Amino acid sequence: MKFNKDFLIGAATAAHQVEGNNTNSDFWTLEHLPNSVYREPSLDAVDHYNHYEEDIKMMADAGLTAYRFSIEWARIQPTADTFDEKEIAHYRDVIECCHRNGVTPLVTLHHFSAPKWLISAGGWESEGTIEYFKNYTRRVVTDLGDIIPYVCTLNEANMGLQINRLIAKYMKQAAQAQQSPQDDKPKKDGVQTGLNLENTREKQMQYMIEAGAAFGVSPMEVQTFLNPRTEKGNEIIMRCHDEASKIIKEINPNIRVGITLSLYDYQTVDGGEALAAKLWKEDFLQFLPYTKHNDFVGVQNYTRKICGLDDIVEPDSDAKLTDMGNEYYPEALGNVIRAVAKDWDKEIVVTENGIATTNDADRVAFTKVALEGVQSCIEEGINVTGYMHWSLMDNFEWQLGYRPKFGLIEVDRATQTRTPKESLRFLGSYSSK
């Protein structure tokens, strides 16, 4: 099976997870605290900052036609009052490298990490962040917008809300464990990003105190993009998206603008329809008023969740799980696309889909079923225009460090040697390039 020649087949990365030495960022700060909950610091990562030409060529040689990556705000604007021309030039080089290799760049303006100074100024619960994000967007698109065809403003704008649910679940399980010491420890299942929840309460508290000191605020005022989010914070993030979208179109109306959302395939048993509807509204429907002038929505899906009458039903004891603790269920992607299409009749791009595993044969099998789901959606008349696999390379999975392996390319971090996996070739075989 091959997609038509206009369909974008590609892979995705995030700057902090692959570039290395993102020293002006909030997450770099958090990784290096004495009691950090990060299992290890990112350090050189996979040095994509210096190896991007090799990495993009490897994609192109395998047949891939698109690359979704993020520009690092902390590099572009290391202090609130300065923009770094050298870093802007670096990202122009990356984008031009894509074009030289016949690879369409999909640029994300913000993928979780932000400048350290932004968190000190209130972070993602502060009204001031809207103006900061507007200024950053204007500078990037003014300087680079002439060669960018697609812009994702914010990655997984709904992630903070999903983290709220996860923390509430873990607190409930911890309370139950105190009452019933024989119960198992809390389950691993949670959000579609790398959070380390295997910390003692004492270490978590010390980490928060150290974080507050590092940013010059109280511990409760440390508001990164991956902190639990209030309703006010959620509104601030969506206003950041809305204002950035207007600026992008003002500067270059030809850029296709969208946002990406973390979405689950919510299925139901035993009267779970009301819970599934509630979660879908939280994850997707409530964001639609902010996207009505956008060109596309980015769908990011890794698994399903089964809703019972009052709660999520845990996977069967014999269910196959990924190394992130998610149920292995590649059919979820097609189901999510169909759910999105019920309320969104414009362009849909799969901006993330993949599996954490050290078994590349499982990655190939997962990708095959996921792409069959995409093809079925296209045949049903849904306007799906691209598929970006997460991720291009094994990389830094946030608080979980380098243990989870999502990549189509293996990287020996001691030598930064790249080795393409069979899954890279397999994904490229779907391209009509």
C-alpha cells in the first residue's frame, strides 16, 4: 500500500528531546536539581543540533517526505529582552536542509520546553505569557516564515488537563493503598508523555522546594507546560494559540496553521458513555472555538482508554503493553481520526503516533495497522493529509530519561552514531516519492 504523492509521510521530534545542551530552558534547570525527579539529565541528547543534516538526509533516503520538529524558544530568546540572531540562522539552515532534501518541514513553535525566565515571570498560569508568546511568534515568523509551509503553534495544548486527571488518580490510589497495604502500587497507565511518578513523597516535596528556589518563585508558582493546570491556565494557553495564529496569518497568509492535541480512543463498557463523552469534551471539543480559523488540527494518539460507569477500566491482565505502560492498540488512531472528523471538516494531520519498544518488529507491526487505519479514513472521505511517526530517533523522554525507545533510528549516545531501524525503511515504503 502506498499513499498518494501529496500525502506527507514523515517523523517527528521535539527540540529539547534531541538537540542537546538546551541550557537556557526550564527543563534543563529542573533536570539538574539535587533532588530532581528526572531519572537523568538530557545533556548532549542525540546532538541533533549538530547532526540535523545527517538525520534529515537519512529520512529522505528512506523515502520520508516530511519532518515535524520544534524551534526552541529558549534558544531564540535566551532572556526576556534579547533574541539570538545566530540561533534564528541555525533554524533557517534546518528548514532549508529539509527543502534541499525534498522534505516538507512542519514547524512547532512550542513543544513543552520554554525559557527559564518565562517560568520566573509566572509561566503558563500568567497573563503576561500571552504577550511573550506573541512577541516570540512574531519574531520567528517574520524571520523564517517565508520558508515554512506548516506551523503548529503549541504541542498538546490539552496536556496539563490530562496531567490533572492523572494526579487525581494517583492520589486516590495512594489513599486506597494506605487503607489496604496489600494492594499493588499505582498502575503505570497515564498521559501520553514521560512523567516519572515513582518518587517518594519526601523527594517530590524537596524537588518542588528546589524548583521554586531555582526560578525565584514559591514552589507552588513553578508553572511549566507540564504542570497541573487550572481553568485560567488552560484559557491562557488557548489565547496564546489564538493570538499566535493571527500573527502568523498576518505575516504570511500562505502558512497553514494549526494546533496539536493529545487524544485517546475512548471506548465504553457497562454504561461508560457519559464518562467517555465528558473526557472527549475536555480533550477536544472545548478547544474547537479557538481553532475555527485554523487550517488543520494535529492528532496525537498512542492508545485507547476504556471507560466504565465511574472510571477508566484497566487493561486485561494479559493485555500487551508498550514500554510506556500503554495498551498496545494501533487501531486507536483510525478511531480517533473518525471522532475528530465528526466536528472538524478541515485538514487533519497525524502529528504523532508511535510505540515505545525495544522490539522493532513490534514497531513495524504497530505502524502497519495504524497506517491501515489512516488509509481507511481517507477512503471514507476524511481529509487526512499526513502521518508523522513519533519519533525519528530514540531520544530523551522527559522525566523518564533515555530508557523508552520510540525511534525509527537508533543512536549510540557515546559516539552519536546513527543506525536506521527496519521500521524507518518500512514507513518510507508507504511513500509515493
